[in-house]
Amino acid sequence: MGDLAKIFKAYDIRGVVPDELDPATAEAAGAAFVRVTGADAIVTAHDMRESSVPLAEAFARGATSQGADVIEAGLGSTDMLYYASGSLDLPGAMFTASHNPARYNGLKLCRAGARPVGRDTGLGDIREMIEKGVPAHDGEPGTVTRRDILKGYADHLKTLVDLSSSRPLKVVVDAGNGMGGHTVPSVFEGLPIDLVPMYFELDGTFPNHEANPIEPENLRDLQAKVRETGADIGLAFDGDADRCFVVDERGEIVSPSAITALVATRELAKHPGSSIVHNLITSKAVPEIIAEHGGTPVRTRVGHSFIKQTMAETGAVFGGEHSAHFYFRDFWFADSGMLAAMHVLAALGRQDGPLSELLGEYTRYAASGEINSEVDDQAAAAAKVEDAFAARPGVEVDELDGLTVRDDAAGWWFNLRPSNTEPLLRLNAEAGDEDTMAAIRDEVLALVREK
């Protein structure tokens, strides 16, 4: 059995294979998942990692041992698993370690209708049941059947975003040897898109670069290819293809906050007056633009469980995070990088200008990006920063998620959040101009890193 204390995270199960996560643990998790959800049937999918099939098969053995039937969708992206869970109205299990290196694997779970399973919504119960020993089932075992859902997934996305009348677009896609290489060809089939594929070969050893596009170095190949081919846009997916990053026609990286604002305006055009959820480290431009287009911006903590919960409570039509997770009410409140990409393509394809021009109105401020600092005492370092800023005239402080400090008159804000899993503080700063942002950024970092 694997190391449960290490692998059970806030939102998923994840660890090094086989030292921390092994088939025995996956089998026990499958049995406990059926017990906790009370499911008669579940659906599973897996990414391209070498360890994914053995883990998925072990999980299915555990689930069927408890009398549940298992529908195996096989290779898929995480949002394809959410589609399966939503459309079949079944709990789901996705085997992936997303953007983590090859030696890792993991398990993302959801209830029927793609509702999230996190530490406080079932994951803790599953861990406790595994630790105590999952009770035996006294009835007949369940069955395992295979079902191909890729075409259904692709067709469903095309009902949500219509690209049929778009002008022809040349689109470079860097799949990072991850699941985008499996899903993009089916989704783009029949659309007015000249696809330039990069690293579409499914390979869980990630021979070209890490499938983690939030790190700028992993976007360099895409940027170069966009410039080289004269493409209209570049898209980069992470390993399980639930996040999507965008590069414009100049090869410049587009802020996920700008994508959040763009998609928000499109959803508000379809659903006037709706609520839109954004986490507290998105650009200040996001709530401004939502309000300007008649929507209600709703600020929330970072993390998919908070976004999804707030969306459900407010009936929000869309939610965006600065980490490039994008959530859609019409997609069972789940996140889909592919659906966000299609929105951007549709907006680009309905007008003649380049992407950089289209996104100009959604980019208003200078941002630092997320900067990590390793600290021994996160709370003490954050308290030192708060003490330095809180007494200044015009400064406001809140602690919704870490420490957020703002001075609206001076036009700057920053957020300092502790990592859940590492001894890190994460800084995001933004201001009306580059010099002000740099000054605030450097002052906070000096305080955090002071020995």
C-alpha cells in the first residue's frame, strides 16, 4: 500500500509511482470510492503515462469488487472525463498527474454530474476508509465495459461554441506529448482550421519539454513555431489538457486573465446580467470588464473547489482562474481548456484583426506573474509584509486567501499566498504601470526573503 499521508492532497490523489502510489492503493481507492458515493456504476479515463493503465485497471477491480459496473473510456483528457461524468450522470475517475514529471501519477475524482470530490467532499472519507480497511461486499461483483466517448465529447463542445462561420485560421497547438494530442484532432475536425501540430505523440516521459505551460520556458517552442509559420494563434495544453495557454500572432504569451475577460464577455453576450466568478489573483481588469458588460463579478479564493462551489451557489455562467483553469456552467460547472480555446478561436475568427489587437482591450495593467519564494515560516513572513503595509494611508488589507493588500488611489495591489504543499509563498502583484508594479514587487520580495 502506498503512502496515504503523502498522496492525499486537497483536490486529488497524487504521488510518485510506485513508491507512494501503487496498484494496491488504486484498488483500495476504487472500492472506497464506490462505498463513499454509493454508486451502481462509474466511468474512468486515463492519460498517456506508462503507469496509468495498471492503476486504472486496479481501480476498476476495486470498484467491481463492491458490485459497481465500470465504464472504461480509455485514453482521454480530464475534461473528457468530466464530459463522460456529466453526460452519463455517473461518478468518474481520471488517472493523471497533469503537469507533473513522468515519475508521478494520480487520480482526480468527481461525483455524478462532474461535481468535485475534494478533501472535505469525499476525499477524506475515502482515505479514512482505506486506512481502516474497506468492508467486503456481499453481493455479485460488477462488470467492466469499454466505451469510446471521444467523438461525443468533441461533438458536445461544438454545440457550445460555433466555429462553423469563422474565417480560416492557422493554429499551432503544442500538446506537450500529453492528451491534447489525442483530443485536438477530433475537436478540430471539420472546422476552418489549418492545424500545425507540435508534440502530438502521446509519451508520458515528456521527451520535448514538461507538459506545464504555466512555466514560460515550456512555451518557447510554441512561440517560435507561431512566428516561423505566420500562424494566427498558438495554443498550449498541459499533460491532461484541462488547462490551455494562448500565444498571439507575434509569439507573445497572453495572460490567462485576458482570456478570462474575453470569455466572460462572450458568455455575458449570451446570458446578459449573469454572474462571473474570478479568483482573487486575476487582473483587476477582469471584474472591471465583467461589470462594464453588465455582469456581476464574484471574487473567490484560488482553487477549483472554491470556484465550482461559488459558481453553483451564484448560478454563475463562467469562472476563470489566473492559472488558466476555465469553468463553464454549460459544461457541468467543470473546467475545460479546450472549451476556452474554442471561445478564443471563435472571437478571433469572427473579425479580421490579429489576436493581439483583439485582446488589447482586455489587457490594462502591468502584472508580475506568480513569483515563488522559499521561506521557513510562511506565517511570520506574511505578517512582516502586512506590518510594513497595513498602516499606510489609503491601503486596504484582506485575508480571503493569504494576504491581499491594495491601494486603489495609487492603482496597485498584491496577493501573498502560502502553498498548500511546499514551504513557499506565492506573490502576484499588479499596477497601472510597469515601474509601480516593479517597485511594489521588489519591496514585498525583499521583506519575504529577508533573513
